[in-house]
Amino acid sequence: MVIIIIIYGVVVINPICHGTSDIKKKMKFILEKEEIIVSSDSTTTTKADSVIQCTTLCTSEQECETASYDRTTGQCRLDSNSNPQTKTIKTGILVFKNHEPTDCSKMPNGSINGVYKIFVNNVNRYLDVYCDMTAGGWTVIQRRQDGSVDFYRDWLDYKKGFGNVSGEYWLGNDNIFNILNGKSYSLRFDLERSSGERSYAQYEIFKIADESEDYNLTLAGYSGTAAKQDLGPRLILLFYLSKLGDANANRFAQLSGQLFSTKDRDNDNWDGGNALLLVKLDGGMLKSIDSV
């Protein structure tokens, strides 16, 4: 599940199939440099001659999910938490078993809202994301709350992502593509007017292409309570704006097949200019939804 949160609105994607085939079960480890575990109640500390020996110790402990090794002190920390608190240290190596969740829907029951690591199979690495665990686990790929982060950015920024996963951020088009790729997801928009009135729109099919196809968007299978005119260009969050038609049409559905646009790369079909140029105003637009 991937969730997109914007000012006065939320967009989420949810895996249609909840099988375990997309989670690697092999006893294999992923290493991250310059990180070690912060000791806690779930941590056991010992000595090891190398990161390989430390990893072997984790393998031999049934409850060990994560390990870290300090190459200077030889300190090996084993942790039963799959997402322990860590700190940066140049001589550290953080080791994860490679059966981590691939999105927030795979987090253990009882998990609370917060920042977690998910494993991105496509690129064989971990990624920090914010998980909203109030309804089964939603992965936040965009959050707009208070305007503290500038979203008027270029292609490279949107490709890689920006901001802070604990606050306002964009996860990055490449990261979003890699999470979605090869799986079936639905997309949900949760909208809130400035008056506090809430509504939603859901699409059973949500996909994006990779960068070589300008992150071409696919949306299909609409349902929901949101007034269709609310799903218009006031919600700039996906930045796929084209020249949309009748005000009463299903606006987001018309975005299907559109290409991603930024201030320095205009791929939309809109005669009024580059769609992303409107992002500067998206907070105000969303706040003015009542007067549409």
C-alpha cells in the first residue's frame, strides 16, 4: 500500500493481492554502511572478529532480525526488532535479514504509525517510508501538510525524491515505480475540505511506467463519494495535468495515459503551459475547494 498525503487530502495505493511471493524468504542479508543499532531492551551485544562473523551470529539466533557491526571496536549488536533505532557512525555496518516488508501492509500486526524500512525488490535495497498503520498499513509516498517543503522542483528532484519522511516529502518517482512494479495496486484519494468535510475516490488499477516512458500514468475502475468536480486541476498532487474536459467529468480518470511534468520538463497536453507551474498554488487551491 502506498499512501500520498497532500494538504487537505490523502491518496493511497493498496496491493490487490496480499500473497507472500513478493517477500524474499531466503536467509540472505542486506548491508548498509555507516549505521549501527542503538542498544535497547531488544538488543544483545557481543564481540565479533568481522561483519561476517556478526552476521553468522544473527543467523544462529532464531529471534535475531537485525545486526550491526563496528569495525573499530568489534562490537556486534543483535536485535530482535526488524526496524530498530539506529545512529550514523562511519565505521558501522547495519545488517538486515532479507525478508523485510515490501510495503507497509506487510508490517507486523500491532505496528504503530511511524517511519519504517521497506525492502524494494527491484533494486535490492531498503527504503525509509512513513507508514500509516490505522487501517492495515499504508505507505506514504507524498505528504503535504504545512507548506514547509518547496514542491516547485525540477525533474531530478522528483525522480530521486526530497523532503523528510517524518514530515513533508515526495518519495521519488523511481522509488514509487520500483514499489509498484510487477504488483497490482489500487489507488485511493481521501479528500478533506477546509470546512472539515471529507470524501474519497478510489481506483482499482494504479500503475506508473519508468523514467524512459516519463512515468506514464494508468488509472482505472473509479468508485467513491467525492464530487467529481473536486477531482479537477485543483488537486495538482500527481503533476500529470492535461487539458481536462467537462467540469463534471471524472477528472482523475482523464489523467490516465498522461506523462509526468515538472518545471523544467513539460510533458503534458495542457495548452496553458507546464502543469507543474500550478503547484505553487496548490495549497490555496485545495483550501478553496469549498467554493468550487
